[in-house]
Amino acid sequence: MARRFSAARVRDAGRLFAALGDPTRLGLVFALGASGPESITALSQTADVSRQAVTKHLHVLADAGLVRGSRHGRECIWELVPNRLVDARTYLDRIDVLWDETLERLRDFVEDD
């Protein structure tokens, strides 16, 4: 496993976690994960923000690859892209391994003295 993330991976992870870092957007991800594809109208009913704000949040999530929208008549139906959540888990797992290695080196250093 590579010890460092490439600049492109760091940018990707930053975009992904920034999108997930907002409580409203995270709530939309939870809602889409629990209910499946939904219209903005349905998503707005459970959100604590306006329909226009939900739309903006969905576009941020879409830019991060977490959701995608498709037109069905006059409505846009949004759905979760589960692979991006797998990417998030992968990033966290890699960070976990790096921290474990760092702590192991620290332990070895402290015990050698």
C-alpha cells in the first residue's frame, strides 16, 4: 500500500468529505440511502431548508459524485451513488492504516530509549 496519497486523490477525498461534512447534505444522503430515489419535492419535505437550498445541496453532492439526478417529465429524480460511499470508506481505511503504522513507529521509538 502506498504511504502517501497522490495530489489527485487528496483533491478527490477533499471534495467528497467536504460534501459529506454539511449536516443538510449528509441528511440528504441518509434520506436517499433509506428511501431510494426521490424527487426534490419529496426530499424538501423532510429537510429543514427550502426547496431551493435542497437543490443547491444536491448539486454539491452531485459534483462530488455522491448523487445523480435524472429528468422524469417535469421532475428531477435524485439517487445515491453508493460507490462514492465505498470510496469514502476506502480513504478512511487507508488513513487508519497510516495512523496504525505511525503509532507503531512511535511505540518502537519510545521502547528503544
